[in-house]
Amino acid sequence: MTGAWTVGRRAVATAPVRVADVGGWTDTWFGSPGRVCSLAVGPGVEVAAEVVGRPSDAAPVRLVAPALGLDAPCGPHEVDGWARPEPAAHPLLAHAVAEVLEGIDVPPGLGVVVTITSAVPPGASLGTSASVVVAVLAALDALVRPDGLAPDDPAERARRAHRVETGRAGREAGVQDQWAAALGGCLDLAVGPYPDVRVRPVALAPGVVDALADRLVTVVFGAHDSSAVHQEVITAITGCGGADHDRARTALRRLAALAGSAAAALEAGDLEGWAAVLRQATEAQEQLHPSLVGPAHRRAIEVGASAGAAGWKVNGAGGDGGSLTLIAGPPAGAGAHLAAALGDADPGWTVLRLVPGHDPGVVVTSP
């Protein structure tokens, strides 16, 4: 254990985010069984965990996340231990730390600084919170295990991250985001019974990856907050019949079927076919509830279509804020033209060039 707790020892974990999640909503407790095809892209999030000296009266962990304005201590509750980490300035992050440190003795005079950075703005509906949890688990596992090695099982890390979010932190969450962050790449996920996942990696030819890097553009409108709309969707799905229930269930079946079509198109290198599936998936999302495709999404779709975009997908659960990923037309340089058009459309939008090939990783260094 001594080697793991050396001042200056550092572990850095990276995790991608995901875009174009065809089949989203079917990976939840209320929407499954379902199927999701998503694409992991980056740059995503980075978590650095470093062993430092600490005063005897300080908490064992310091959480630093500049994008969230967070710089706070984190430690076990006096009575409940790591089951209730405190002070819980950011409960999800605190519970991710607790998942690893529960049952591990932090030596006196030593602690850990956990620093979280992201290339993606908070609340972008790109699965960023799941990516952060996955990276926190990976970095701390690598830092504090006696042999200095993290358990090398991405699937188990995805399951752990989901348990942290839904169990420890008590939040609503589908399962797709954790799997995308932990495994990376393009995934075809069969979900059910919730939260069980059967995963099939979708192989992308090098030429397809290069084309996606050139053609993908993601525009973020602002922090996502559509809890009222989401509750209406959940009520419609779980209700006992009626027009809203039938419409929602029909939309879910269509989304799950389109996930299979998305995986097949990407595997075949048919990006025009994939672009068509993205458009259909956004229509199905609107069928689930009209407000899931918000005013900013609609305007960006109009701008994108005028700039020659071949397809577009409202990311995540949709609603107010969040983001839209578009795929430009096939000519070389079309992605740059599309990004410029979206950037000119609204100064409040953030245009990102997120690309495939940013798979999860962990690097450990010692002084």
C-alpha cells in the first residue's frame, strides 16, 4: 500500500462523451427494453488524481472542477462514513469518490486532489456527467490500489458508474452514457431488462473515422433543463393507455428500430444513410414529445440545412438547451463551412468539432 500513497503520485484518466445517440430514451427503466447506437467523440473529460500532503484536520479529498466553480473538501460522514460523503458540494462527484475510497484507509497526513476538466460545456446533453464519473473511478482506482493497477474491465466500470449515479447519488439515468464513456468507439447496445446491457462494438473503417472527423459539427445552446417536459414523457410512457401512451410507445419502438439502422449504416461506411437515420431519429424524438426538439434545435436545423448538412440529431433527452450534432455534406471542407454558419447564426451558441478516436485511457506517474 505504501507505493500507492506516495506524495506526487498521479493518475490521469480520460473519457469521451457521446453524440448522435439513436435510440436514446429506450435505455431507461421506463423506456426499455430498447436499443441504442451512439458514437463516442472527444476531446471529452479529463480527471487527474494526485496524492498530496494534508493537515490532520483536513478532509482526505479535495474536489476541483473549474467549469462548475467547485473547489471543495470531500470526506466520509462522521457516522455514516463514505455512504454519505460530506460536505456534498457536488453529490455526484462526491459519491464517485466514495465508491473507490470506501473500505480504503487513507494514511494520516496524506490526501488526494481530484481535478476535473472538460472540453464540453456543462449541461450539453452529451453524457458528460457519466463521462466524469467513469473517469473519476478510473483515476482513483489507478491511484490507490495496492499494486497501482486499476481493474481493467471497462464493462464493469460502466456498470459501477451507473450504480453510482442511480444508487449512491439517487439520480435518474439511462445506461447508454456510462457504456459510451467506459468503452469508447461506436456501440450497438441492447438494453433489457434494465439496467442489463449487451454490447456490440461497431467497427468503423479508417476512412469512415476520417470522414466523420471532417464532417461532424456539434452546437451547444446552453445548459440543459427540461425536467417538466421529461416528467410528461415519463408519465405518458408509464401511463395506463390513452393516446399519449400509445404515441409514446410507438415512438420508443421506432427509436429502438432506428438504432439498428444507424449501426448498420456506420458499419457499412454509408454516412449518407446514417445521416438519413439521424433525421428520422430526431423526428421520432419529436413524436415522443414535441417539446423534446426545442426552438434552438429547430433554428440550428434550419441553419444547417441551408448550409448543406446531410443530417442532424438532437442529443440526449432533448428539450430546452442541450445540443444538436449535424453531419455536413460529403464535399471536403463542408464541415468547416457548416461550423462557420452555425457560429454566425447566434453568438450565444458554442460550436464544437468533436471527433471519433478519443477512447478512454489511464496514465499513472510517480515522482
